[in-house]
Amino acid sequence: MTKRSLIFILLLFSFAAFASDGPERFAPALLRHGGDYEVRKNALPDLMIELMARTSVNAYMKVKTLNIMDADLFSYPLIFMSGTKSFPAFSNSERDRLRRYLEAGGMLVIDDASGRTGSGFDESVRREMAALFPYNPLINLNVDHAVFRSFFLLRKPFFAGRVLISPKLEGVVLESHTPIIFSKNDAAGSWERDRGGRYINDCLPGGELQRQEGFKFGINSIMYAMTLDYKKDAAHMKALMNRRGR
């Protein structure tokens, strides 16, 4: 067993034991859809470990799987969505409710785990985004967007996860916030470990430096969702931590 794997196992047990402490905890949630929505479910607890190790945010380790129509949808500030293939269209009722959730301040981070261009999942996501917000299409996010500085300061308007399929993050922008962020680089694939603490997937072409960019994206997305009033012209870390009362 490597030193890195041993540290991971120790962190896993320690965070599982103490994650119930503290007044505020981030709860990871995964959106259930008609495709292979659980393809990266086990990656979210690994992201929670990194979130707690690198920030002052506490987190649950258990992932909540949600349908759009579930009563507690609005209890989660951020919902992850993943898949590798096409999925059936949401119903009109589902679209209406998801739109209300996003307009009310909720956030959806969509991650194409297929590792290829033109996937069925990509096509289905674009269909649903066009139906949800026909006048607010997916656009490339510029480097001055708050998601690139909500915790880590990312200097370039891209990131790579398990793969580097697209050099840009996309998002749907509604006035002062971006409730939908879409990555085609399988971010969650870069987070996944086996229970021995070893990473399951290689990150290509950039190796471990690329994996760290994947973690930074995941953490920044969570911090952005939890601090939607974060202003890009604020003093970076001091202002962010003051607002969170840390």
C-alpha cells in the first residue's frame, strides 16, 4: 500500500466519524434520469473528502439520489448530473419544476462521463437545456466567471477531468448567476478511488496535474453554489471566508 493510499484511508475514516460535527454541512446530491445516471456515483464521496481536506466546509459522505419531482429537491443547493449515453426527455412537469429550482438559486453541474465527442448524453443534455431556457443558451464561460475563483484561483477558462475533450466549460447564465455548468471532460472520473485509496482512472493526457484541476473544478463548483453572492471583484479568500463566518 502506498503512502498516498494510506493517507486516503485515514481521511476516509476520520471524515466519516466527524462529518456530523459543525453547524453547516454540504450534502452531495445526484440527479436520477432515464439513462446511466449512477455511472460516477462513487466519485462524489471522494470529492467530499477533498472538499473537507482543502476547505473549512463540512460535508456528508452519503450521496442523496433525487428525482426532479422529489419533495426535498429544493433542500439541496447543488445537484450533480452524469451519464455516458442518451436519456429520455424530461416531462413538461419535470422541466417546469427543474426550471423553478434553478431560477430560485439552485445549481446543476452536468458532467459528460463518456470521454468522447458527440455522445448521446451530450445530445440529450443540449435538448433539455434548450427546452428549459430557450432564450438563455449554453455558452462558453470566460476566465473572469466566479466559478473560476470561488475558492481556487484558476487562471484559464478551461479544466480537464479524466479526459480533455473540450477546452471550455459551458454554462447557462441567468442575470446574476449561472445555475447550470456543463463539462464534457468527465470530471468525476478523475475523482474516483477504490476503497484502497487508489485512483481508478488515469487522467489523459496530463496525468496527475490534470487530476488536480478536476478536483479544483469540483470544489469551486460547490463553493460557487454555496456563495452565489460572491463577487468577482472582492478580495479573494479573506472575503469569502468572512462571508461564510469561518
